[in-house]
Amino acid sequence: MPIKLDILVGELFKVSKSTLNNLTGIKLGLDYKKGPKRGIETIREILWPGAFVTQVKIDGIDEEGFWFWIEKKGAIFLSSKMLLLPQNTVEDALSKEELNESMKDAQCEICNMLVGAIDDIFRKKVDSHWHLSQGKSFLYDHSGDLFLPPKSYVTYIAEINSEDISFQMAIAISEELVSKIEGQEATVSKETDELTAKAIAKKDFPLVYPEATLSEALKKMQENNSEYLFVVDGLKLVGIISSADIKGALSPFLDLKEYCRPQDEATGRLKVSWFTHSDVCTVAPETSLLEVAKIASKKFLFSIAVCEERRIIGEIPIPRLISVLAKLAFEKEA
């Protein structure tokens, strides 16, 4: 059955929302609609001043037909959350509309994560052989020339909001690329897709940064209903921390206000990096499910991280692995 762009874009925004929610630890709402169509001059009206632009390359198919951009205040907010900056610093940056070099680097990592999530959708919904990668990322100079190649485009605009902020994100796909997408049939091999680590990995994995405090990490575990968090530097996986690690380090008097002393409260401000285990179990995306099962059977694990050159792109919780293996065994028996 041919693919419809509107349905595909709905999936793209859905996975983008999940990725940003996981990244910020904040519940973000997202609504989207179709934007201006056709010539690049028409699209100029949704190219907000200072927007953070990212090129999405589709290797061997089209490297200039897919772009997305985030309103500048959105880039400031997201990168600040990734860098765990204090609230007053975030508010100051938003008021001045300043995106410093650290924020730009962090925003590049965020966009890289979004491209990775979008890549998964394309592989599942469009063609398993299509590979998406991040091209150039930059702040758009509103007074300069338009960066888009001279093509006709279809655009979509998303409104992203929380209690603290509201900002926009836009996607532009050339009509030439739209024709290639909608001309595809679903070609994903069920057997290959089901029997690889990447295919069954969860994309909304729980993570925390080394500079976070134990109190912040414990709160994130509770929000994610998880007994562990992957510790990442940008998107590079550096280790894992469990609820047992955190509770063992926190003072038992923290919840007993009448007995809690300053030194007890100080334990909540200890850094995650001090309690991170670096020997986290990882597998490559193309690892077979049989090999993943062999690894899991050798030692006690919470979860297995799926990584591309130490960049975490998903996780396989052990209960999920067992469930998939049981389903495959049942189907084979049937």
C-alpha cells in the first residue's frame, strides 16, 4: 500500500515529541498543521529570525530535499535543559535571545537525536534501506539569502508548548522527495527487522547527565517509573546508575524532616558522575536477537543499550527481550 505523506509526518512529529519529552524531562504538548506550499519565497514567512536549521540527508536518495528548523527561543530552551542550566540562566538567555557556543553544540546534539528518531520511522514506514543522517546545522540569518535549494516544498508547522514556554518547529520536504516517498511500498523485511537489536529497541529510553544531582536523578526515575538511568555526555553513553546506587548514597533522614540536618540534605546534591557504573552492556544496532539473548543470559542486567559508536540510540529492557523471544518461539511452534 502506498505511503501518504500526511500520515508519515504525523509519525515524525509523534516521535519528535517523545524524544524532546525524554530529553527535557518535561511533558511537552505538540500540535501541527500544514504550512505554506510551493516556492521557497512563500516559505520565508515561517523562517523565524535566528531559527536553528538542520539539514536531513537521505543517503543515495536526496540530500537537499528535507529540512527542519526550530524557533530560536525553542533552541535556547531545549539546549539549556540538555545542559542542565539553572532556571535564572535560562530566563536570562531567553530574554536576551542569546544562543552561546555551548548551547549551539547542545542543540546540534538534540537535532542529531531527532534525526535518529526520524530515521527509525523512515526505515519502518518507507524503506528499510533508506538511511537518514544529519547534515549541516546552523542559525539562520534572517537578513541573508535563503538556504533552501530552489525547489517546490511541502511544509508542516508544529506548536510545542509546556507550562513554561511555547515555540514552533517546522519541516520542509521538497515535492520531488514527496513523490519518491509516496511512490514507495512498505519494503521492510519482517524477518530481518524483528531479529535485530535496533528493531526491538525502545527509543524513549531514560537518561541523565553526569552533572545532575542524585535528587534530580531519583526524581527522573520516579517520573519514568524506572529502576535505572543511562548516563550520557551529550549522546555519548558513559554508564548507568540504578535506584539502589542512589538510595544507598542518600541520607535515610531526608524524608524525616524533624531529624534532617544540613549534611543529610547535602547528599541529595551529590553528582551522578560519582556513582555511575561504566561497565554498561551495549550492542550494535545490527546485532542479531539470538546474540542479544546470549549476552543477556550471562549476567544480571536491567537493560541492554543499543549504540552506534558509543552514541545511544535505544535500549532493550530485559522484560521486553523475553517477551519478543517468547512471541517468536510461539509463532515458530504454531
